Amino acid sequence: MLVMQGTDGNLVVYRKADGKVIWTTGKPAGAGAWAVVQTDKNFVVYSGPYPAFGTAAWSSGTAQAGVNDPSARLTIWPDGKLTLMTSTSQGVPYWSTPGDSTVCPDGNAKTAYPICMRPGTNYQSNSYVYACTYAQAQVLASQFVNAGAVMGTCH
């Protein structure tokens, strides 16, 4: 979830499940700070009460002089990634934050699927791959070629 912290004006994305910080501007703007996606394609956090344009405490750095794109919009995805999309970005984010790699596109946490490393040898050991689906886990397990990983626990 995206939160403008009221006490210090820091814009933060938190993982909803446990409150872990996924991304932050790292630039407190003070109480009363507010954020806006401007028509020049810049995402800005301003200090001071809305709607007065106080000092820009942080920005995405994506402003384009002479551009007026009222379609610019900010989207927060289930993995906590913020993306700035525009009419000219053709479906590709114009600007983006990193997301939470432990979360699947549907917002659920990745599942730990058991795998057996080096099965049938004196060096076999149990481990896990984290994936959103069993099929993705199978692909990940197959990438452990040197370890000869297979799905399931060692016997």
C-alpha cells in the first residue's frame, strides 16, 4: 500500500501483509506533504499544504519541458511496484520502482516448493524453490543442472 506518512511526509510503499517497506522516496517533506503526477510526466512530492506548490522534496526526474500529457498516471501493482504510465509509453512504464520479489502478480506470497538436490547420491539434500505456481517451480528446479534437482523431497 502507498502511504504518505503524515508525521514526516515521506512517501512509502508497504507490503500489506506485514508492513515491510518495499520502496520509499527517502526524502521526508514534512507534515502536510502531498504527491502529484504532473502533466509534464513528472511524479513529485511537495512540502507544504495542498494545493500550494511548495518546495519539491522529491521527484521521479521524468519532467519533459513543453509536454502536456494529462493521461500520465501512477499505478501501484500487487507486488508493490509503482509505475508511471503515459499516453506515449505504449504500455511500457515511463518510470518504475522495484517491486517485492517475494510476491506473485496476484499479490499472494510465493510458495516454497520442496526439491531434492543430487537425488540418489551420497550428497543428496532437501531444499526449496520459491515460485508462484508449480509449473514455475519445475522450471526453476530444472535450472539446477549441476545439482540434478527434482521436485519433491529426497528419499
